[in-house]
Amino acid sequence: MKKFTLKKSYISFSSFFLVSLSMPFVFAKSKPMSNTVITASVKSNTISPAELRRNNIYDSLKLGSLGLAKEAFDYAMKGLDIMKAVGKVENYNVISIVDFSKASSQKRLYVLDLKNQKVLFNTYVAHGMNSGKEYAQNFSNDPSSDKSSLGFYETLGTYNGEHGYSLKLEGLEKGINDNANRRNIVIHGAEYVGASMVRSHGYIGRSWGCPAIPPALQVPIIQKIKNGTCLFIYSPDKDYLNHSEILKQATASVM
């Protein structure tokens, strides 16, 4: 009887001793794991005020349903913030975005009132004849290229020329679009831009590099964006995205 009692006591003591040894290790492992999960969760939800503002504008104006690529909009807004910082553009309330990731048969010019959060215009816009047929895929700053140039522009003054009421542009990106004046790259109306051309050909006509627009809209659009607003012509072109100094500054900034 004594032997049994001692054996039973030994087993109970051994079990308690083993459980006691394992408990600190269980607690030591579980605590850091809990902290790690919380930290990761906080970081993933971090969003800057500028990014939140961009998302709010993009969603409230339903730009996604209108076909404007989110990347095009984000780059345009980040670039506008850079130009605000250096005092380059006079009117920050209006921005025009051309989305060349879309076919010319689609309405790919967006004129936005950022102050009142309105889409002022969404219409067709031409690309250069040597940039491509239905899609703009090749770009150049060369005066004789007859291609479109990507990047950021500032709108200047108006004049009456070969295509009637037209708007001069200043290319703001060296080596990318800074030959705009030399090339006579302007916004003007053209009969080959519009829904009738899409119905008859499947795509609109092409320019010598100008972002030409429908004649019926040339006056109201030019009147709205003239004299110091930002125009951004976008394409997911790797060469442009890798060489644009404005986009580099925008990426480096906390935005």
C-alpha cells in the first residue's frame, strides 16, 4: 500500500513539474506573435491625406466608370501637386487628362473641376498619325516625327489659326515634350475627331501630334482650360514613366 502511494505521488509530482516547465515557453511564444499581427495590421491600413483625397475625388466623380485609368489620374494629381510646390501652374482648380491607354474610339479626354468636383468634359481626342492607328503606342519630342508627346503641359494663350480657335501649350518636361511650341503642338478642333468617324471607321482620325478635339467642343473646352491650367497626357509607356522627372519627384515625395 505504501509503495502504491509513493508511486502515485511521484507520478503527480512529475506531471506538475513537466507542466510547470512548459508554461513559460507557451506564454513566451504567444506574446510576440500577438504583437507582430497587430503591427502588420496597422501598417497595411496607413494612407496619406493626399492619397485619401485622390481616392475620394476619383470615386465621387465616378471616373472609373467613365474609363479613366486610376494610374493616369493618380499620376496627374501627383504631378499637379509638384507643380503647385514650385509655383509653375497658375490655376490649380482645373486639370485636363488624356488617357492614351484607351483606343481613339473611346472618349479619353477628361476635363475636371477639382474645386467643385465636377467632370466638365469627357470627349474624343486625337493622337499623332505616327503614334499608331487605333491606339497611341509610339511617342516623340522630335519636330518632324508627327507623333504625340506624353507628359505634363501648361496651357497658354489662344489664337485663331488654320483650325480656328486654338490653344497654345508649353511642354514642361525636358527631352519629353519641351519642343511643343517649336512643333506647333496645340489644342484645336478637327472634323476627323468625333462619334461619326468612330461609326464609319471604327476609330477617329489622327493629327500631326496635336491633341485635336471635336469642333463642337473646341471653344467651350479651350475657354475653360486656357491661361495656366495643367494638361497631362498619359500612357503606360515604360520609357516615359522611367524618365519623367516630375513623376520621379512625385514618387519620392510623401503623397
